[in-house]
Amino acid sequence: MKILILGNSDIFQRKVLPALCKIKNLKLELASKSLKKTDKKIEKTYSSYQKALEETSAKLVYISLINSLHYYWAIKSLKLNKNLIIDKPMTLNLKQTKKIINLASKKKLLISEAIVFNKHAQFIKMVSKVNLNKKTIINTKFHIPKLNKNNFRNFDKFGGGCFQDMSPYASSMIRIFFKDTKYSTKIKKIKNSRGTVESFKFEAKSKNIFLNSSFSFNKAYKNQIQIFNEHKIYFINYAFSPPIDKTLKLDVFNELNNRNNKIKFKKQNVFLTYFNSVFNILRKKKYNFFYKEIRNIAEIKEKIS
């Protein structure tokens, strides 16, 4: 199998490339307008995205460009019959996402948004222990320090802002925990001096579940999920961006007997887990789940915005 990557982004270098390099018999090609030092496993490079799409024999494209370019190059790729993986956020709005889904469905091609935190063992274990038919309170925080002033995420014209960048996490939490239940939402966005959203807080509430979330580009680092359910408190750290070099754990505190249980997990490259699952579905050529999941996440994002 061969994959073409559009964009030599920071996340590609730090997380995507190390994961792809662990997959046997996978050939890599890279298209970038600002080529830097790359891994020796990359067999071919291009300086033009269009030329790369036209010349490559790869059937799978990974888009890792600035957010505002995702839609344009996704449509270009699909028209050339390429299966697609796109960094989050897939697009900037629901209208764009629907057009991508419709084109992919028409051409029977795979599309996937690279949201990976829910593939980690610590998150999966936590979700499996929660009884969502009982009263449940979920608190999440994902805060990062102020970005470098030239970072594209600081500018609306590049699809930046905390809401665009982190709302896929918020939407995924609603999809996973609320599923098909009716819920109401409330959101508060805080903008910087340029008018770009630098943080947002939102609540989602149903009959049994209350989700309280905070996301920020301008606070001390926090990355956690805490759940209160049936006299137990579940807590995980590095929840939305699990590192590959740490042994993570799920803390379970029982309020009835004041006992704390720690469930430890082996080091896990969650991007590798994600890619293996995508490649498995690519081989089976059954993509309806992805179409439904992507549409659902985009509709939730539109609702909470």
C-alpha cells in the first residue's frame, strides 16, 4: 500500500509519520511547499500538491494542511479517486462536510477524520465502566498555553481559533456519551483582540447526563476527563492527546468505601492504532460507518456552535 501526504505539518512530523513508519509494506510520499528534513522512509517528495495528486499511484491521501485548505484539497483528491484521511477539523462547516461525504459516497471512497483519542485503551476502559442509564456528570478540560504569534491557529482566515481546532473533541464526546438521546447545549466563546476564538466552554445536558467542558489556547496545560457515576469517580490524564512514551492510567475512586483503584495501561501509539483500524476498513471497502460518523460529528459541531 502507498499513501500520499499533503503537507509537512508539525503534527505530521511528531505523531503521524512515526506511526506510519511502523506499518510494514507501507510506502510513503510527501507533497510540501516547504520541505524540511524528512524520514528516510519517504520514498518520493513533491513541491506541488496538484502535481502530486496527478502523478502519484497512491490510492490513499492524508491531508495535513492548514484548516482552511482541507476542503479544497479534499474535493480535488476525491475527484481523482483518492481515499482520504484528513486532520481535524475535517472542514470549517457542515455544508463543506456534507459535500465531501456526498462525493465520497458517490465514488465509493473512504473518508476519515483523524480523531484518535477515543482509540486509546484508557478511554475505552473508562467508557466501558460507566452506566449511562444512571446519573452521570462528565467534566473535561483541554487547555494549552498561548500559541506562537505566527501559528496559523491564531488566525480566522486560516481556519484557526480554539473552536475550530478543538470542537472535534467536544463533538466526539457528545456522540460517544449521548448517542441517540435528546440533549440541550449551551456555549460561551471568548475571543482575543483579533476577534479569533481563543477559548470556549460548553455544556450538554440530557435526562441522565451532564457534560461540562472547557477548551483553551491561553491557559496552563490541562488535558483530562473526570466522570461521576454510581458513587464512583473516574479520571484520566492526557485524555485528548495521549503520548506514546508514557504509561497511562485510569483512576477509579469508590465513594462508598473510600478506596482508590489504579488501572495501568501499556504504552500505546494511538495514531498507529487509528491507522491500523482505517487500513483494515479500507481493505474491506465498507465505508458507511465513516460517512455516518463524520456527518454526526459535523452536525453536533454545528449545533453547539
